[in-house]
Amino acid sequence: MNGPRPVLEPKSARQSVANSSPLLGAGSGEWMDTGFRLAMLACALAVLGILGLIVYELITRSALSWHAFGPKFFFGSDWNPVEDQYGALPFVYGTIVSSILALLIAIPLSVGVAVFITEMCPKWLKGPLSFFTELLAAIPSVIYGLWAIFVLVPLLRTDVEPALAKTLGWTGLFSGAPYGIGMLAAGTILAIMIIPIISSITREVLSVVPQNQREGVLALGATRWEMIRIGVLRNARAGIVGGIILGLGRALGETMAVTMVIGNRPEIAKSLFAPGYTMASVLANEFSEATGDLYLSALIEIGLALFLVTIVVNALARLMVWSVTRGQPARSHV
């Protein structure tokens, strides 16, 4: 009771020991933590800053065209740099038609590949098939363009387009001379390029569908096809649509491969055999040749419109995918 009382260290000394590290001096750990947090914040703000600078530059450089033509710029079809008359409707039309055609071709293939890998593929084939499907996304677009010129275009010209003209020429969509180069070739090569995007997103969405959904449908006596259609695809439809929209965003902005096979003619034609032009292709072809201020401003306004459309499409796709996959772990395939 009356023994010597322990000697207490001052409060400041205890705090110094608590904040110190065996490898760092006293108080340096707190400074390092603060510095690391500020560095990561700077990285995040840098991305937003770059995006803001891109938008600012596109808006300021396209102001001349906007003041000269106003909203009718996107509804006019006359593109004549010699007389400084510009209308972007042929490029908008070509972008929309080629992208929709790509989706019509790519969606069945992409969803079919995703369903096979997720639900039906043997274990020994699942890894290689997934790898080679995703490998398509890593191929440069110029390689796709070269393959299309030497393989796809001759195939369309000699076999596919004559058969389509013979059987479906009455629709007007498959009429005219079968040159091979045109809107059909552009849509086909775009479809091949967006298959890995839609397929990978669809596989991710299908993998988070709860296993009890599958087991419950099978327990009711459903077949394999009915189980996939009712228990899997129906529950994942929002995420699948999000993946499709994400593929659409890629198709809208694709440049090099489309430029090499679409024909690059600013006209609006009903036939898919006819040449066309897209918003990305006109930027790639004519930006280096734009000598006048109004000509350059018109091209930048097309780039601004393409940028905004791509941002909106990608944001919508991410939102739809997130609505399905949030908080759900992927189903194990082991």
C-alpha cells in the first residue's frame, strides 16, 4: 500500500511512442499516411481533370461551326469543304446503321458463347475457349481492317452479297452492285470486334445468378433449355442489355477497321451494299486535310457529338450491369 508509486510518462511522450514506427522516426508514420492519401487523391482528380480538359477543348474549338450552322448541322446532308457547307447527317446515318447491323450479328453469337461457357462447357474446354474469346478484344483494329480487306471483302463480294441480292433484293436493303466494300462489310467487322465485350459482360452477369435459381427450375421438371431461359437469362437480362449497350459504345467509336472497308462516301443509301461514312471515319480521313477554320471546327463538332454519345452509352451500360452484379459473388465453376 505504501510502496513506491510507478513513474508515469508524460502524455506527449506516450503519444510519440504510439505514433512511432520501428522503421520510421517519431511522427513520420502520420505524415506518410497523409502524403499517401493526398497522392491518391491527386491521381483521382487528374483523371477528372483530363476529362474536363478534353470536353473544354472540344467545345471551344467547335464554337465556330456551332455559331455558323446551329442545330441544323446534324440534319444537313451537304458536305462540301470547297464552299464551306457542312452537314453531318450522312455520318450520323452511317454510324447508326453500321452499329445496329453489328449488334444484330454480334448479339446472338455473344450470348450463345457466354451461355455455353457458363452453363454447358466441359471443364477442360472452358479455360481455352474463354481465353481465345477474350483474345479477340486484344487484336489491334488495323489488323481487323487488313483481315477484312483480304478475306471478308472478297467473301462478301463473291458469295454473300450475290446470295442476299438474289433472295432478299426485293427489300431494297440488299440491292445494287456487290462491291464487297460498303456498309455490310463495316457492320460485319464491327460485329466481330464487339463479340468479346458483350460475351465477357454476359458471362460475368450469368455467373452471379444464384445457383438455387437453377436448382429450383430443374427441380420443377424443367429441361436444360428451360432452366437457362427461365432461371438464368431472365434473371440476368438487365446485365445482358448493359453488356450489349457497352458493345454499342465500342461500335460507335471504332475508327480504323471501319474506315478501311466502309467506302468513305458521304451519302445516305438504303442498300447495305452501298458505301457509307461514319463520324469516326470522317475524323480519321479528313482532319489532316482541314485547312480552313470552319472546316476544322465542323470536324471537331462531330468529334464532340461522338464523345458525348459514347460517354452516355457507356454510363448507361455500366449502370445496368451494376444493377445486376452489385453485392453478388461470382458463382464458382470448379
